[in-house]
Amino acid sequence: MSRTVVVVGGGYGGSAVAKALDAEADVVLVDPRDAFVNTAGSLRALTKPDWAGAMFFPYDQWLRRGTLVRERVVSADPGGVTLASGRRIQGDYLVLATGSSYTYPAKPASDSMDEVVEDLRRTHKELAGAERVLILGAGPVGLELAGEIKEAWPHKHVTVVDPAERLLAAFPEEMRRELHRQLDELDIHLRLGTGLTATPPTEPARAETFTVTTTGGEEITADIWFRAHGVQVNSDYLADGRLTTRNQRGQVPVTDTLNVRGYEHVYAIGDITDVPEAKMAGYAMQHAEVVARNILAQMRGERPEATYQPLPHPMILLPLGPRGGVGQLPSPEGPVVVPAETVSAYKGADLFTSRLTEQFGAA
């Protein structure tokens, strides 16, 4: 007898678990978008609009038996979910995979593929005409955006401002030195340990010349600016407490089998979990593997025994354009700092496109 698995959210983790269970269960994937979006490619699509088509993998290309419901969930409980339209979807298993939101253009603002592409093309035109670019936030997103801009327009003056005193403070000095070297080589101007006395007076991602002052008293004039900070977990639909409680970050408590605590048939994966690790696409897809194995075991009447343990050290692949970047990867001997060539091979060259095409591309 087939079981219904309701997957809330079709991002990296949700799509992976839906794909893994599609042939074995009645999968209902609930997401307002019309395609899985490889958001890792957003920044390159901004600087190279013709590349944008590689970001999208329409759900109907790879969800063969399952059903896509293009709506938003407004409440969840142990028996299923309630949609914004009032419709209710019941399931034998429930997987929470709603991820997190981030400022545009790192994550698209629209639920439609066509509108996402149009947004990126419009912003590309704004950026193309701007000679001086200000980026607020020197985390991985801000630095990757700076690298993509310099790859497309080496002559542009790019300044990155962040109150943090050090770049990527959780990583080893060896990696930070190499990161600074590459940023200097690209002529990307860092202003660390300082913020702005006021937010720029113009809209982000729109070309209009302005001048701002740092808390250190320096004036910076730019023609366009981008915000590269501010992650928000997408878990408002759990606010009523009918399913679980959330921590201060909006995350839900999970066990090592990635069950939402208190339930054997409810799981959570990706950014919405309280797993103590950086929230990255690769981790979400690993969560999906664990959850798919456990649900399949339960459907067979077996005990779910797949577990997930976060790595003891942080991992990162930070491209600076298709050929540059820094990274740290796990190894049997412990974490290893890897060169730009490795970052390019694993991520920077195609931003996971080939891997995702293999997994979610049209048959």
C-alpha cells in the first residue's frame, strides 16, 4: 500500500528527498515556485544574463509520479498541512524543507522562472552602467558577488564594507591570507571593522549615484549598492505551535535521524533544522539522503536507522569568479585548505550545474 509523503519546500533538500521517494511513494511537493532553482548560480546570472537558464529545473521534468502543489503552507500539524487557499493536504509522512530567505540577488525574489530571469536582466542593465559598486556584507555572498562583478567588468571599482574585523573568522589563517591575496589581485577594496552611519539613500540594485559615510568617518561614493547580509529562516507557518516549537532563530529541534522531536513520521531538513552547522545546500542534500532512507525503511516496516552527524569543522567553497576562490574541505586527517583550482573544479566553474542536471535534468 502506497504512502503519502508531503514535502514542504522544493529547494535543495526538499527537491532531493522528493526525487528520492518519487518512485516509491505518493509524493506531494508543496512550493509556490514552478521550478527547482539553483540559487548558487544567481550571482553569475546577474553578471551574465545568458547564463540564467542554467539555474532552473522545472518540477514537471523530474517529478514523475508525484504531484506539485504551487501554494504556500500557512500551518502544519502532525496530520498534514494547511495551504493559504484553505485547502488541506494530509500525509503519512511530513518533511519540512522550507529553507531560508536572503536578500536579492543572492536569492530570487519571484516564484516564476520568467520573472526571475526578467529581474536579473533588469538588474544587470543597472549594474552594467554603474562604475562604482558598494556591497554591504563581507561574508561568502558579498565576496562571491564582488568576484563575479570583477570577472565580468574588471574595470569597475568595487568596495565591500563589513563591521567584522576579520574575513571568515571561523576558518584558518592560511585560508584568510589567500583570500586577501586574491581580493587584492582583483582590486576589490575591503573596509572591515566599520559600518555605515546610515543606509544608502537609494534603492539597492538600482543605479543612482550616492555618497555614504562609514562609522570611521570615510566617505564612499558609489553608483549602485547591494545588501549581502540578513538570513531569515522560512518557518512562519509553524508559529501557531500546532506541530512544534521553534528556537530564537526560527529553527525546529531535530533528532540525529532528522525527525522533528516528538514525532516518528515528521522530518525536517536543511536551514530550518537546529543542526549546529553552517546552512549550506550541500548539507541540505545530505539531510535529504538520510530522511529518504528512513522513510523508505518505515514504509517497509523496518526501524529507521540512518543518522546525520554534522562535521566537526566548518566546510566552505567560496568562488571568486569561475577560476578563483578559497575553500576548506574535510579529509581523513582533518580539514584541509584547498587551492583555487579545487574550488573551481567543485563549484566555481559551473556552480553545481552539471551535478544538478544529472539529478534533476529532463530525462
